Amino acid sequence: MQDTKHIVQPNRNRNILLTIFATVLVAVALLILTSLGSVKLGSALALFAIWGIATVSLNLVNGTLGILSLGHHGFMLIGGYTTALLILSDDKREKILASGRSSMTPFTVGLSIDNFFNAIGLTAFTTDETLWLRFLVAILLGGLMASVVGLIVGIPSLRLRGDYLAIVTFGFGEIIRLTASTRIFSPITNGALGFSGVPTEFGKSVWWTFAFLGITIYVISKLKYSSFGRAMEGIREDEIASEAMGVNLAYHKVLGFVVSSFFAGIAGGLWVSWLGGARLDSFLFTLTFFFLVALSVGGTGSITGVLLGTALVVFVRQYGDPLEQSYLITTWILAIGVILLLTALAIYIFRTIRRSRPKIIPAFYLFLIAGVATVVLALLAPSLGIMQGEFRGFGMRAIFLSILLIIIMVFRPDGMVGRAEFNWAWVFRERLDQPTEEERKQDAWLSNPELNRPGGAANTSDVEED
Amino acid sequence: MAMLEISNLNKSFGGLQAMTDVSFNVNEGEIISVIGPNGAGKTTLFNLITGVYTPDSGDVRFQGQSLVGKKPSQIVDMGIARTFQNLRLFTNLSIMDNILIPQHHKLKSNWLQAILRTPAYKKEEEEMRKFALEKLSFFGPRLMSFRLYQPVLVLSYANRRRSEIARAMATGAKLLLLDEPSAGMNPKETIEMTKIIKRMRDEGGYTILLVEHKMNLVGEISDRVVVLDYGKKLAEGDYKDVVNNPEVIEAYLGKKATDDDKAKKDGGLE
């Protein structure tokens, strides 16, 4: 009697085929983009994928589980340093040993996948051609290390709630970074010197990074749409209610945290490879801050949104350097004028779309007049002989990103897509939450004009029958 | 043996004795109402049974096992589920998700199997959905079909109450604790809720312990009524006997003040 629509996902096979097709399409697009041969584009794409892994995994904790975690950079550091130490080439290791400033011991310098493979007799895998295998092993170990630390950090701290937990995770993130620089750990981390010369052929490779991104998205979206993910979303919505419905809070929080730190470790491994070295100052809190911006801009809780946010942040970071160059002061003023005029235009368009009355408000005139005045000033300034010289906009990228964040928070507090997720049903306009024609006919309340009279407050209750 | 045995339960919050020596039994297949004026300790009693609070002394036994010191989620595992007085649905999630989350504790697959979508997990997921539809159909068509995928926040208040009861049923519990199931409902919906609670017992086989203020609902469905006042059990028994009990009337309506009482009260104030 029950149709299977509510039990299994409708059009499941079609969706799987479309997903495979879309993946192939993305691969072809990447192939075309990489064949253009632009180094800058390639590294921007790789950075998008690496930060995408980090944000998607952070989103599992911040968005799905509803816990504000600020220590993601700490877990990335563990993954990154583990990977760097394990795959560093032999000549770099010799340099570290020879250096007087390094506090690494011969034993810790010898910690490498190379030596491990040699020890167990797999010398075939220690050649330069098989570096990829060693990298794979190293990065997985880095992820595991990060998840073990995530487990150790998570069990005590996840008993806290809200702001307190945020402060604790932030604290742990910083503790990880600072202990890595102490004397106790510097034989492993090489202290403030870090590791330089980490092979960049993986972190800079679009294929490697996107493959890891694909795996991350696959695992985390499968987790999100499983019963475990639903339980996590229940915890986000209402901890007390989900506990009263039998959800083991501690278990699910720790599970989410550990899976998230595993992928943070993977992202860290790729990040050191992208940078070509592991240094403590490449794992500052600003890294987590950028991820949080990506989350807020795209939509916390949505993998789709988070990836859009990451794309935006990476774009501003990689292609924002024109913002930080030296220009004539008049150019800057002209730019401000144009922004003011665009704001006026935006006000006009918004009020037209939203059908607000009056369509033109005082603020519109304010921005219009200020904009015109600024543009005129900028154009006249050279002939009047004022405002000469140049100005270099240091930090303009961060300012631009912040302004962008403010604008999005004002107009779309939930981020660009909110909690909505991309799916094929949405592409085909298949709305399960709206009645089909058949359902409309069967439903007395929707099909009966007597009941459904506009303004008529009829009651759907079937009590009247008896 | 009674299904739920509450014996000499005590609980205080600082200086406030919220529960004093309360004991009563709930037998399988009964509908028992707990009534009492505001602040009588009815919700505290629910919180003590479901493990939100730990009693200072006394014992709660469910099917012979003590519930004291267990976590709320473990108590759900044993077969007791509750609803909340001021609705605690997962408002941003769909109705379907709301009814699937309480079934999560019955899942046998682990998280890795869930990520890999093994056949065993898939089968369990289908079973969960079937069970959810079965529980929702208790409330007629109003929570079914396309409404399954609407977020709870678009539902009317009465439908939210129904969803909460469906959610408690979906945990697979035998004993349901309903905290004011008809709060905020109009008389018509209250009558319907009365019928639903009866059907839950008769068709669903649930044992029900409920807190309610609407006396017509209580009178119609209760096998027994327990009256609480200031954390003490005032009376227990048949609805008619209980409401005619002078102590109960006093607790609800107050005592007619005699001159003697007035003098006492004035004296007490000094």
C-alpha cells in the first residue's frame, strides 16, 4: 500500500549516473584548465582543493554538529608536520643533521617512510618514481595522527557547550602549535626552523588535490546523509531533545570531531606540500579564520555552500594582489567613487526587486551625490594640482574579504546558500515537500474548495465525522 | 510486577524540596495521569524518571531494572521515551528526519558501514523509514505524503504536538511519558488527542504516563490519577474519587479561610 517513494530515494539510479557524469565533466574541465599551462591558475585550483578539504571537514563540526571549533589549524599542523617529516628527501635530512641550529637527533631525522620500507625489505618502493606511494602512506599517517589527537582533545572538551567549547578548541589549536615549537618537541618538529624542501609535486598538482577533495566530499556527505549524520544534526538542533530520543551525545560529538580532524590532517599534509615546507607560521589561527569566513560566506552546514565560500576566499587570496599594489591616489579615490555609485545602483535594484515603496529613498540620493562628487574630485584633482603621489594598499585583500563578509551577513545571514545542499532533485525541480497533482486530489483539505476557501478558517480535524 | 515502580523518590534543588517521598506504580497497559497545580513537581518527576535529574534518594525501577544514575539516552534504550512540555522538536529538520533520529539508537551498523552504505545498513535504513511512516500514520494523513519533507517550523502548533508524540513512539519505547500532550490545542483537537492517546494504548500497546491540566481529558482516559502538590503525593486512585478528595480540592482551589485561620496567618507573618 505504501509507495516506495518515502522509503528509497526516488530516481536513485539516474542521480548516481548524473553524479558520475558530473565528476567526469569536472575532470575534463580540470584537464582543459591545466593544459592552459598557467602555473598561477594551477596553484590556485590546488589551493582551492586543499582548503576545500579543510573547510568541508570543519563544516562537519561547525555546521552539522553545531559545535563552534576554532582549532582546525592545530590538526592541520599535526597532519602537515607528520607528512613533511615522513617524506623529506635524504639530502634535506643530511642538511638538518649537519646544521648546528637544529635540535633534531639522528633517530628523529631517520624517521621516514624510506627507511621504513628499506627496513622491511620493500626497497622497490624507495625510488624517486615511487615517491607518490610514500606520500600516500605519509599523508594517511598524518591524517591518523591528527584524528588521534582529535580524539584526545575531543573526549574531555566536548562535554562543554557553546562559547566555552569554542574557547577550549581555540586554546587547543594554539597549544598544539606552541608545543610544537618547544624544546621537548623540537627534535621531531625541528623547532622554529621547520622543514623546507618538502616535495611540491603533490600539493601543487590539481589531480592529487582534487582526488583528495573528491574523497573528502564523498565520505563527509555520505556521513551527513546517514543515520549518524541525522543524529548529529539533531544534536545541533537541540541537545536535550536528541539525548531524550536516545542519541548518545558524547559518542556522536567525538565521532564528528575525529572524522573532521582526520581530514584536517590530510589537508595539512597537502598544505605543506603546496607550500613546499612546513613552518610553524604557516599554521596560524588566521588559517582557521579564513575557513570560518568561507563557511559563513557560503553557508554553514552546507557542503555546497562551503565549497562556494572557499572558492571565493581562495580567489581573493590568489588573485587579489592587484588590490595591494601601488596606484595613484586619484585612482583610489576614483575607485571609492565608483563603489559609492554602485551602492546607489544596488539600493535601486534591491528596492525594485523587493517592490519596496518608495522605490527611491534618501540613502540612494546620498550615495549618488557622494559618488558623483568623489568621481568629479578624482577627475579634477590632477588639473588642480592636489592629491598627488601614490598609495600602496597593504592589507587590502583582507579588508575586501571583510567587507564582503559584512555585506553577506547583512543581506544573507545564513550565507550564500544557507543550509541548502546541491542535489539532482533540485536541478529537476522535483520538490518532495510539495504535493503532486495526485496527492492534491487525494487530500481533502487541498482539493475541497469549501475547506480551502481563501480566508475561511476551516479545521482539518476529522473529529466532525462522528 | 509493575512496569514502572517509583519508590520514595526525593529531590531537592538547594533549599527547595521539589519531590518528597513520592511512590507509585505503573502497570503495563495503563494510562496514568499525574495532575497537580503549577509547581507541584510533575515535570520534575518526568525529569527524574528520564534521567535528566538524579534523585537524592529513592529508586525508579523499570521492568525490574533501576534507572537511577543512567543517562537519558540509556533510559531510552531500555524503553522509556518522553515528550516535552514546551516542544523540543528539531525545528529546522524535516518531519521525516525528526521521526528517524529517535530510531538511531536501535541501529546495529557502525558509522563505517553507514558511510560505505553496506547492504545491511541500507536495509536498516529502509526499515527505519517504514517504521517512521507506520508511526506517523497514527495521526491520519496530516503528517504524511509531501508534508514528510517539510521542516517542522512550518507546522501548526497542534501538528507539532502530534509530531512530538510520533517522535517519542518512534524510539520503540514501551512506556511513554507525555508532558501536557494537549497544551495549546483547541477543544476539538483536545478531543482528538484523547482518542489518539486511547488508540496508542489499545492499538499500539503502549503504557502511558501523562501530565495534564485539562481535566476533561484526564477524566476520560485515565485508569488512575496521581495528584502531586509541593512535591508530595496527595492522592492516588480513580479519577472520580481523586477529584472529590477534599485535600485535592484544597490544593487546586484553596481552602475557605475561617477566622481562626486568618488569625493564624496574621500571627505567622509577624
